[in-house]
Amino acid sequence: MKKILTATLIMLIFSAFNVKAQPADSIDIYLLTCEPGNAIYSVYGHTAIRVSVRGTKTDVVYNWGVFDFEAPHFAYRFAKGKLDYLLDECSYKRFLEEYFYEDRSVWSQKINLTSEEKIRLIELINENLKPENIKYRYNFFYDNCATRVRDIIENSLTKPVIYYDAETQKSFRKLINEFQSKMPWVDFGADFLLGLPADKKATFRDEMFLPFYLMDNMSGANVLHNGIKEPLLGQARIVLDMRSDELKSPRPWMPAAIVWLVFVFVTLVTFVFGIPVLGRISDWLFLTLFSLLSVILFFTTFFSDHQALHYNIMAIAFNLLIPAVTINVFMGKKRRKLCRITCLISFLSIPVALIAGQAIHPVAIPMILILLVRLFKHCEFGKEDTEMKNKKSVAKSTVS
């Protein structure tokens, strides 16, 4: 209700005067771009629209990036791709206070709109604030807080935006890696779950799902007003400067280094040390972990509505035969054929990924090798020949 009242108040300002009169000219609309934060949901930055009416206390920020952590079945709905995001509004002062608290800088750029376009933009926001429209189904690459702002700006203009787009060589995966690198384990987790759609080359327009790419691409765009080409956005001005000269060292190599060391240890345990208890511990730890990953990947690949998670080659590496192998190993049963089939399928994931064009995160490679080492151990190649010779020896001894 508060959101609707705020928007209605702004509309009343318009309705009290002629559209071409002073009130429309006294409205300033800005694109706000916020620095990435340290939380998982804020690592890519944020985008919002500010509407300020000079000579009044109306100074409101609208953003399409609000969700409710306390919503029922939040984790499941997020994984399933059925999480709804909301359009929210707050005062500009409160908005800056929130980002001050989160230690994140904010940039502001005035949007070059005519009086008619300003009114149209407000109408679109007001339409979005209606109860039936205030929620939308979030799609990370194609429908998020940044793309919603881009679309509402474009739809408010009387003429199409003129972008000077340059062909990009970056995939969606590479674009988000630029922002995830400061959180190496999050970077691995997100990359691990993304499938082939994330390796699609992003167009100039596609890039704008990321707030800073939206800011950069719109900063170089023009719009036609009365036949005159003008910049769409004014110069970027930092309105909240929380930047620090302190060097941050995320150590992106750390996860890969740790997992490679684990791989070396597991290899030594499997083929060199010959200590059965260490082998059993390795099975309990890693086969359980990989079984859990196989279930997660099966769910995200085949049942999630997140299109970016589909066709994930990692679901071949960590396939659903692994839980079956794990159960048999824990029960002390030898299933050589099952282990060999599972090992072959997991091994094939690497050439399949190379052929299909899916990038493999550096951490995933030693993980796959750890799995292959333990599976290879349970394949027991050559054991049939040894067992057959033993049986023949026993048979000869019995005959003699």
C-alpha cells in the first residue's frame, strides 16, 4: 500500500498541472549503479531508478531486486527457479544509508528525458507497482534488477535508444566470473552448476543483465529528441564513495590448490600407501560427497526452471550411478561392472565438455580425477584373472 500511495502522489503532481508546464520539468530521474557487495546475492552489483521532484520532499528510489528470505520453502524455490522478485521503493536517503552500512559505493547518472518521457516512465513504474504486477519471476541472465531498469527506460522513450554496440567475445559464464572472482568458492559453486547455456556468447544487449555493463553500455548510448542526437545518460557522479585503497587479495587460486593437494593424497592412499583404513575413509568421505553432488546436479539439470543450469556436462561426470556404487561399496559388495561403467561415463565427461564447448572450472578437474581414482580402485581390473588362477590352483590341489 505504501508503494502505491507514493507512486500515486507523484502522479497527482502531474495531474495538477499541464504536462508541458513546470512540474514535469522539475522532475529529475537518475540511473543508480551500486558497487558489488560481499554477500552472494550482491556480488554482481545492483541497479535502481531515482525519481526526484525539485522543490518538494519527493525523492524516491525504485528497484526490482527485492526478495524475501523468509518466504516459505525459500531454498527449494530458488533452486527450482520459481523465486519471485519484487519492485520496492524507499526514500533516496534511506537507500544511501543502506549502502553506507554495506560499505558499497553508489554512482548516479541523470537520464536525459523529455517531459513527456518522464511522465511515461512514472506511469510505467506505477503500472509495475500494481499488486498484480509488483512480483515477477526472476531470471538471472534475462530478467533481473538491471534488465528491468533497462527495459523501463527504453519503453519510456519516444524514439529507440541508439546503442553503439561492439561485438563481444565473452560468454555469460565469463561475464559473471569477473564479479565472482573475489569470492573463489562461490565462483566455483556457481560455475559448477551452470550448464551449456552459460557458455553462449552474450550480445551487447545481453551484457546489460549486469549492472556495471548496463551503466557502461547506456553511458555510450544516444537518444533522438526533436531530431537531435543527445546522450542518454549524463556523466557518472559518485554520490556515495566507499572505495578503499586497501588491497584485497581474494586468492582465486586457493580452491584449486586445495583440491589438487587432496587429489595427490587420494592417489597416494589408493596406489602407494596400501593402508585399507585410509581407503575406506576416502570412500566414506568422497563417494558420499560425490553422490550428493550427483543428486543436486540431476535436479538442477532436469527439474530446475533456471535455463542456465540445463545441459550441464558435470551431470555426466557426477552421474546418478555414483550413489549406487557408493551403497554397494558401503555394504561391502563388489560390483565391478557397475564401477567400470560409472568410471567410463565419468571419464567421458571431459571430452564431451570439450566437444560441446562447456567450460570446466579449474576446481572441477581434480574433483573428477579424485572420483576416477576411487572408482578405478573398485573396478579391480585384473582381479578376475587372479581369482581364476587361484580357483584353478585349488582345483588342481583337490584333484591331486
